[in-house]
Amino acid sequence: MKATGVIRKIDGLGRIVIPMEIRNKLNVSQNDPLEIHVEGNSILVKKYEPDCTFCGSSKNTVDYKGKIVCEKCLEELKRLK
């Protein structure tokens, strides 16, 4: 992992501020969902990308009748009609 040289302290409620430069680079805006998990002794934060209900892919997903579906599975569903 490359160090960015940015250091932030955790506030009394356990929050940190992600610098604007990093948010812009990752295209993260206010109210975007973020995924947080632990890997070894590191905390990883990434923009949340929902997975397809059927195949688990996170590429090119859309909300179809309340379900997250990738474009490939959506095409397969259309052929079933």
C-alpha cells in the first residue's frame, strides 16, 4: 500500500475525515456508501459496489424491480419471457 502522507486523527465518536483529494480520486461523494473491512492490521475503505443477485458480479449492475442485476443476467432474464 502506498503512503499518501496524509495523517488524520480519530475524533471522540470514532470518525475520520477522508481528504478531498482522495475522495475526488475515487469519485466518492457525500452520502455514497462505503465498504469497510479489516485485512491483517489494516482498515480498508472502498466505495461500495453492489453485487448481482444471480451471478455475484459487481460490474455494470442496475436496480431491476428492487434487485441488483448485472447487464448480462438482465439480458438472460429478458430472454426467459
